[in-house]
Amino acid sequence: MSKFSVTNNYYLYNLYKDNSLYAIQSKRNGINPGSLLATDTKALIKGARILGDADYGDEEEDKAPDKKRFYKQLKSFADAYNYTMESSTELGGRSNKKIQKELAALRDEYADKLKGYGITFTEDGYMKLSKANIDEIDKSRYEKFFGKDSEFTKTISKLAKKMRNHVDYQI
């Protein structure tokens, strides 16, 4: 039983384009943990890049369809993040544990700031989004956390790349 919920949508499938079945929780059972982690980290890196390239506009430009698309992009990023956390825990290994500690430190550093934007973390480190809170906040305010120059997104991407480089596909 998973410790988080996934919303399957076009944006999530786009992140998992090469292995779209891995985007579906029920299809992940029995898959080699190394393959899952490699795919999850690739999706997370892609999700960070997509959010980095997003047009955050300004308060006057926010429209309901743009907010819906932004929420779905943010949710797919959170799902890829959560899948990465799950598969790295499942795979284990010293380097994964070290990188997970670095991710935990990053979460701790940003937790209070992100909470005000409808983004929280569970005790196990999984990312949760509050759609109601996110819908209320102007999406241009998210750029400082997820835009191209965001330290938060850059660090997540860097750690995901590091994790991907330590995957042993034979496990």
C-alpha cells in the first residue's frame, strides 16, 4: 500500500513518456527497483525542467485554465518526486540513503515557506498538495520556488541526477 496518492493525467504520462506504465501505481508492482528508480529520477528531472520553463505570468494574467494546467504540472512533479522517494527507499543502498538525507535537509529548509503555498510534506517525506490552497494563490508567486532560477528546484534536480547515477539496474 502506497503512502501517497497519484493523479494520473497527461502531464504525469508526459514525464514518464518512455515508460508510461510506471506512472500507474498498480502497474509498478514486481518491477525491478533499479529500473523504477532510474525512470522516476528521469521523470523528476523532466518535471523540474518543465516547471522551470513555465510561464508564471503575473497577477493580472492569471486565468482559470492556466491555473488548472499549472496545478496539474505541479501535481505531476509532486507525483514524480513521491515515486522517486518510494523507489529509492525500496532500492536502499548507502548512496541512496545519503541522498535521501540531503533531500530531507532540503525539505526541512523549505517546509515552512512551501506550506504557505499549499505544499506540505508527510513525516515519511512525501510531498502533498492542497488544490484548494493552490487555486487561491496567484501562480506567479510560485516562480521563486519552481522557476528556472529556483534553488529548490535546481537542488531537487541535482539530487535526482546524483541518485540516477548510482542506480544498479541488476538489483
